[in-house]
Amino acid sequence: MNSDIFSGKWKQMRGQVKVAWGNLTDDDLDKVNGQYDKFVGLLQEKYGYSRERAEQEVDRHFTVHETMPPVTK
């Protein structure tokens, strides 16, 4: 995933990131602050992923979010 795209989507995805990766704290997410490389590194640290796997997980999660229809009330 392009780091600019990741950064732009960070605020809207932050809550869903906490659900998907429950071991991440608010402090962890504050430190990432929408930076792709920091987030990938955090997943490596907290989950023991290889860099490649962490990037795949991020790409998969954000792609799933993009393909979901918007929620309407």
C-alpha cells in the first residue's frame, strides 16, 4: 500500500485497526500517527510478523475496508 494512501485513511480506519489488531494500545496508535512504516514495524513487534507478512496484513485489511459498501442509517 502506498504510504500516502495509508496516511490519508488512518483517521477513519484507526478504530477498525484496534478491532483487527487488539494487542495494539491507543498509545501505540498515537505513536504510529498514520505512518505506514511505523505501523508495519509495530505489527512486527507486537505480533512477530515478518515485514512481508505485516505488509500483506495491512494491505488485506485496508483493501477489505475499501470494498465494503458505505453504511447508511
